[in-house]
Amino acid sequence: MPWRALALTAGAGAALLAFGEGQAWRVSRADYPDASERRDGPPDGRDVVLVLGFRSREAGGANAIQAWRTRIAERSAPPGALFVFSGGAVRGSESEAEVMAAYGVARLGMRPADVALETAATSTRENLSLSLPWLRDARTIRVASNTAHAHRARGYLRELDPVLWRRLRRTRDFVPLELGPLRLALRFYDFVARRAAERTQASLTPAATRPRSPSR
């Protein structure tokens, strides 16, 4: 009986892992412009990789999620790309952008000349809006973060500036079995973060401009 229970548990775990991987694969390909919508920016512009920040450790130094997002940016970048790290000092005295950029330069070989910092953003929407000076001049744009978060950011970019959204190119934020069960945990985390962001956005929207609920 114990072996049977173990086998059932292992089977359920494998099924859950497979489900999470399949969901992540689909999300990693969602909300990109298709071939008919895709456009390049200025011919003399650079390929920009926008790297979304994550809360830092109190002790300083890049944590596992910050390091992973930076690796996603590095492996997704075409030659000569500009890495724009975005994130303020939400926790600790050093901004998320500075922490992650330092990791990219020291551990991944990014050239300091290919790194720009946006150090004021405290939300995903601000990551995008405060990075517009770099995005507007970009030939192409890539958004680097964990899969569900990057998908949410692409949707925000489409709302913010549909012209810039058409410059989006795919990032390699999905690698099969890269995270194992942690991928599902991150997806749940992003679901909670997205709902919190929606509530915050709704509270900032004047009541007169909100869409009215249909009568029953």
C-alpha cells in the first residue's frame, strides 16, 4: 500500500508539473504582435531589452528571482542590445535596477556601456511608463521577466502605447523544466500581484470614467 500511495502521489505531481509547464509555454507566446502587426522602430535605434525589477534582499546582492530575470534578459538579447533595468529601492537602500545590473555585469558579462538604469519604478506599470525614453527610441523591444509577469507587462505596454507594442519581439522566458514546481508558485504569485495592481488602478480611476456594469 505505501508503494501504491507513493506512485499515486508521484503521478499526481508529474501531472501537475506537466500542466504548469504547458500553461507557461502558452503564456510565454501570448500577447505578442503577429507578423502582420509587427513593426520596427527607428532604423538607427537599438534593440532594447527591458528587465523588470523584483524586491531586493535586505542584506543586499541579487536574490534568486532577480538573478533569473537577468539571465532571461541576457539569453534573449540580440547582439549589441541595450539592457534597461527598471526598479526602484522598494526594499533596502539600493534600487532593484542597480542590484540586477550589477549582477548582469559581474556574473553574465554584460558591458556597462550596454546598460541603462531606471531607478524610480515601484510597480510593473511604472516599469514601462518610466522606461519610455528608451523604448521610444528602440528598434525592437523585449520584456524580460518570469513568464506570467512578462505576459502581464506586455499587456500593459499595449495599453500604454500600441505603437511600441508592435515592436515587441519574443524573449526566452520559458525553458522546459527550468524551474520545476517553482513555476506554479510564481504563477500564483503573479496572479495575486495582478489582482492587487488591478484594485490599486481601480482606486485611482475616477468613478465617472469607470465602465458601468450592465443592468440585469
